[in-house]
Amino acid sequence: MSKIIEGLYYSESHEYVRVEGEFGYIGITDYAQHELGNVVYVDMPEVDDEVEAGEDFGAVESVKAASDLISPVSGVVVEVNAALEDEPGLVNKDAFENWIIKVKLSDPGELDDLMTAETYKALIGE
């Protein structure tokens, strides 16, 4: 059973957004990290890069597979989770605590296109 947190926004490609004010913390869901297995590398954009909703912004590599990261929202990267550079497996320990990038949201209305926790549970069959 995957951990799913109420109040976050979820995408069909298994990323989440935790919104705090004008910022969004983007990472992969607990379901996604379980499916990937042991994460060995996280490819992240640079600070000040722009991300677009529906576009790749990086990748997560595991011993089993590599998966593109698709941004659920548009914005400017204001921080990357530097801890993941040295210890990418933190994503496996707690995918929600170990977000990948923090962005300044450019269009908060895009959040309306994402799923709630309930809708995401239905998507993954839980």
C-alpha cells in the first residue's frame, strides 16, 4: 500500500506538488519510488531554469529502470534538493520528505488540472 498524502496535487506521471504560498515542492510519489526500486541517481535542473507543465525537467535512475521527471506545474526553479546528489536513495526512504525541486509557481491555476489524493488512489488502484 503506497503512502498518499491528502492536500498534495498529483500527476498521472506520478509526480506530486506540495504547495506552500507561491512555491511548489515537486517530487515523485511513494508509488513511483516503489515501482522504480533502489534509486541510484537523480538528474535535476539548475536553479533559475524554467520548467513547463507537462515537460521533462530531469530523470530518476534506479537499478531497474530510468524514468523521466515530468513537471506537473510551470515555474522557475528556486532550489534543488542537493542532498539527493550525494544520496539519491533518500527518495526511497521517504519520497514526500525528499522532494526534488522547489519552483516559484508561474500559473497556480495549473494546479486545477492535477489530481487530488483520492483521484490518485483510484489511478494506482489503491
